Amino acid sequence: MKHLPNLLTIGNLICGCIAVVFILNSQPYLAGVNGAEYWVNGVEQMLWGTCFILLAAVFDLLDGWVARALSLYSPIGPDLDSLADVVSFGVAPSMILYKMLWGAYMLEPYAMDVSMWAMLPAFLIAAAAAIRLARFNVHSTSSFSFKGLPTPAAGLFIAGLPLINWFNPLDMGVVLQNKWVLKAIIIIVSWLMVSKIKFMKLMPASLSIAQAWPQILLVVLSLISFFVLKFAAIPIIFALYIVLSFFAKDKTLAISDEQ
């Protein structure tokens, strides 16, 4: 029983590895939606990759919950958790963006002359995730917030991009065929992870409305957005989390600037 949290963390790591395998085995093909044709990155393999990143997030949630609920502490637990998160929410999402960038470059007039170095920006996500998690392990954290975008949040947002790419809601899938859009996503998400911006935890310190209103509002608006917009809601939910963290931090997210 004492090893259960670490076993769950290993489950997170293995899911991340499986996600990488599926993503790297995806191949692009031409899809037609509403009379328009555009390239999609091997939907079955990419979607399986997304599923395993989501499953990794479940294991990541459970390992901490089980450790706290059963008062189990392992000296290697925090470091093991961070190593697993680097793979599942850093490396695996980088592979998604690598494949999507490659697909975007294949639409270029001189696609066969494109260097593999052109896909290098995709790995900024993995690098930023590693920096973010290393800093998290070194510095103490508030019970109310994280400093820098949590790596699982960044990874889950990127894991949702293949869903948008395939289902093409509001023609957003076509937009994701643009290499500059993908590079902008990479730069923004990487910067948010290594920034000192304070992001709220999804579990509030108190269930009182005064303390928990940002989390409650996030859940309600996310459900409404997903019901109305389906997969087009993914970037909206991500943006809501960022915006509500800014509104919440002055009242509930106080941590020292010296961290």
C-alpha cells in the first residue's frame, strides 16, 4: 500500500510513453470537410495519443490524492512525479506539435526542401515543461496557486489540438494547418510555463463562494462552452483558466514574490 502513489506516478509515465509512440506513428492524409480539403495528421494514432495524455492526467491527479488521503510519503515521490510529468505533459505534447508543424510545412510549395530543423521549435514545450517542473521542486508553493502555467494544463491544451484538427469546428482545424499559428501557440504556452504569473489551483482552499468563485465559474463556463461549441471550446476553456487566474490572484492566490 505504501508504494501505491509511486505506482500511480509510474502509470502516468507509461501513459506518456505510449502517447509518444502513437503520435510518432501518425501519418498525414487528405480529409474533406464541407467541400474543403486539408491535411490531417493520422487521426487514429493522434487521437490515441491524446487519449493516453488524458489518462496520464488521471494518474497524475490520483497519485497526489492517494498520497494525501492515506498520509503516504515517499522521499522520491515529488521528483518521480516531475519526471513523469516531463514525459506526459512536455515530451508527448512536443511530439504533437512536431507532427503538426511537419504537416503544415508539407503544404508549402517547396515541401520536399524543408529541413527537419524547421520543426525544432516544437521542442520548446518539452524544455519549458522541464524548467517549470524543476523550479516547482526547488521552490515551495502556495496551497492556493502555482507560479507559472502548470505543466499538465499546458499538456492537456496541446493534447486537444488533434481533436480540433480532425473535427475542424468553425474551420479551426484548417487554421491549425498554418505554421505561424502553431509557432505562436508554442511561444505563448512555453512562455506561460516559465513565467512568474500566478495560476490558480483547480481545488480551492475553501468551498466558500468568496474563495472558490473562480473555480466554480471556470467549471460552469467550461461546461456551457463545450456543450455549445464542442471541441472548439478547448482554446476558450484554456483562455478562461488564464483570465480567471488573474482575477483570483489578488484575493486568494497570495504567494511571496521571492519564490
